[in-house]
Amino acid sequence: EDKVVQSPLSLVVHEGDTVTLNCSYEVTNFRSLLWYKQEKKAPTFLFMLTSSGIEKKSGRLSSILDKKELFSILNITATQTGDSAIYLCAVQYNFNKFYFGSGTKLNVKP
Amino acid sequence: DTAVSQTPKYLVTQMGNDKSIKCEQNLGHDTMYWYKQDSKKFLKIMFSYNNKELIINETVPNRFSPKSPDKAHLNLHINSLELGDSAVYFCASSQDGNGRGPNTGELFFGEGSRLTVL
């Protein structure tokens, strides 16, 4: 069964647009939710969220977690072509265990 | 200095061959992982080692055998390669401590090893 579901699977926008990526999950012993950006090679870490309702922000990217409704969103404002990538959501449960979603492929056109 | 390094980065081989991928991390982490990323970009956990001890062994054919000589290294050996093994294999590490130490939760990934089986 799917434990981490991301939507949309792919998205095409133009520079300057704002996008919202979704991640819903269903796991026991939840510990944290993580967002990664994957361009051509290794996924790189963006955010780790452990508490509901506390927004994490880094430049034009921000993310928030809702532990009651079991989802997280990743917002990107004023998108740039360099934001084109696959964005991965992962949920950590128990120790040393991570489930990844299938990712959202974002394409930002000039 | 590369935090998590994998070799080789690319591997092209014939069906039936045996191959290995090596991984080393210099972050002092206690947990290392192997993930397989298929053509749809879905990252699936294969194995996880904590302090050289196998803690996660997902449903993976026994042709895949991980080996951890020490907590900074986790190698992956694949016997009798099949076409379906073609994928990118990512090594990762994290600091967890199983509740006895600080847990950053963050996974650090290597750059991946692209395996193509012909």
C-alpha cells in the first residue's frame, strides 16, 4: 500500500508563478517529514518538519506540516528555471526508516 | 570533500554477471542505506545498516547482498544480474542512534551509481 503520496505527479509553470506541492502520508510511529530536491544526481535536503503548524522557510521555499490531517505542502514563490527538478517527500517512522513518495516533477519555463 | 561517495558512478554490464558498488561516508554517521531509484524516479529502500548491523532488509532478491565492514562503509554486491536490475542505486547515511543519541533525521545521499544491464 502507498504510505507516502505526492501530488501532482508533474507540473509545468512559467517563471514567476507560485506553486504548491502536496504530500500526504499514512504511517505509524511518525517521527518527521522531509522534503528533498533532486536535479540530475543526488537528492538534496530542503526541510525537515516534526511539528504541526510551524512553517519552515528558506528563501522562496516554505513548507508546513499538518499532523492531524497527515499532510505537508511545499510552496515555491516567484519560480525560476533553476527550480526545475523532482521534489521528493519522505516520511521517517521508527528509527532509521524512511518512506519516499514518487515525487513531483516541476518544470519551470522561461 | 564528498560526504557520501559511491563508486562506480556508471556501470554497464551483461546479464548474468556479478558486480559490486561501494559506498563510503565521512560524516561519522551511524546508519547507512541503499536505495534503488527506478525509471519512474521512485526511491525504494533496499537495506539499512546501523553500526554495521543489518536493520532493514526489504523484499529484495537474495542476489543482492550488502556488506558493511565498518560503520563508514556499506557495499552492495549483486549476483547474476538481470535486465530488471537496471536502475540508479543511491547510498545514503544518517545519524540516528536508535533513540540513544541525537537524531537529525536528515538523509545525506551519494551521487548515485547508474547500473545498466544489457
